[in-house]
Amino acid sequence: MVVPTLDHEAPLDVLRAAPELLPALLREALGVELPAFAAAEIASEDFSQSLPTSFHADLVIQLRGPAPENEVVAGIVVEVQLTRDERKRQTWPLYTAALHARLRGVPTCLVVIAIEASIAAWAATPITSLHPGVSFVPLVVGPAQVPRVARERAQKEPWLAVLSALAHGNEPGGVELAMVAVEAAKQLGMEMATFCYDLVCASLDDAARRSLEDMMEQQKHKYRSEFGRQMYGDGVRHVLLLLVDRRLQGADAAVRARIETCADVDRLERLVVDVGSAADEAAVRRLLDDL
């Protein structure tokens, strides 16, 4: 069995797509009290100083208060750790202090995301060498802090379901979590759903990946094929609309609606051929009236 190495970017991709997920995790999993905020956004992760060394955090999330001021009320530095790296660890206080200074003293913290429990325990160790009498203690979100998201919650929080699958997919019962995440991601649209499917599959070992594919087959959720058919169908609709616009000097709204909502790709393919070879506008209209 080949055990995969989770890509460093996978958790970051989830947080870039849904930055509001991190403050929710801090509150639920770690009990961290954050200021009231209306929106979470991605900010610059560059903390380079006027020195030859360049410092870049993995991700920075800012929380903004309500309108009309929309002021930044908190800043969060995010680091993903897949292995122990003491040199990297010593930069964490710098990132936090730099963001604190940039935001002119608003509440600031550093969160380390570690998918393996042993790395999470290492990352949570206080850094005591920074200043006498002071310990810098990173906030750590490890597997124990990421909830195992059931189907009902996944439908409300699909990105949390994806993160749950990344954290627990190779544990007992993990394939079911992966399936729940893939199903929940469908509501994000085809592009994001495909993206989430790829993230989840890449995080699973060979046995778990095969089990997920078997489960999808059994439940008639052939996502890759389904996505492919949908993408192909969208392409056929686009070609047909262009062709109808040319033959009729522009299609009316009713015709466009019938084409765009037709799920029979074979019929759309036949229409592309028939409309293209129709003798005149009247023949084209007759073909479309039957759609």
C-alpha cells in the first residue's frame, strides 16, 4: 500500500476558498475568542523587512468588522506543517509580530495546521527562547481539532467537510467522510466540486481511494464521468447556440432557454447537425420547436 504525502497546499487551498472556516475552527476546536467580525479575507503573507532575508508566511487572513467602517479587527497568520522544521518554527513569532505591527495593534495570532498528530504536538510546544520570562505558544489545529463532519452538517459547511476528509480520510471510517465531502462539494458548482474531488482523492492512500471509487460506483455517483459528460454537454449547447444565432440572426429567449435546459446531449448533438444543414430559417425554427 502506498501512503500519500498530503500536498502542503491542500489545506491552504481550502482556506483560500473559504477563509471564514479558520475563525470558526478556532472558536469550535480551540475555544479562542475572536472579536466580532462581518467578513474574513486573504491578505498579503509577505513579512520581509529591510533586510536581505525574505520572510513569507503560508497564508494571512484578516477579519473585518461590519459596514460602514469595515475596519480590520483581527489578523491570523496560518502555517501548514507536514514535517518537523525547527528553523521554520523560529520564524513564527516574527510573522505574528510583523502582522501585529502592520495592523497597528489589533488582536493577532498564529495558527499552525498539522494533519499528523505527532507534528501537531511538536508545533504546540512553547517557544521559550524569544524573550526572558515569555513563552510564544502557537495555536495548533491538528487531526483532533478537525471535526469528523457528518452528512447533514456537510451540506451546510461543504468546505469544512473537505478539510475533515483531508484530516481523517485514511482513518477508520474515513472513506465515508470522503464520500460525504465529495457529495457536499457538488453544491459549490462543477469547477469547485471537481477541485475538491481531486484534493480529497490525492490525500487518500491507494486502498482508501479504491474504496471511495467503489462506493461512488455502487451509489451511481460516477463523478469524473459525470463531470466529463456535463462539461461536454455544456460545450455542445454553446456550439448549438452559436449556430442558431447565426442561422436565425439571433435566437429569442425562449429558444435559448430550451437549449440551455435540455439535458439530452445526444439530441443536442443531432440538432447541431440538423440545424447546420437545414435549408432555411423556417426549417431551423421547426427543428427548435420540437425541442
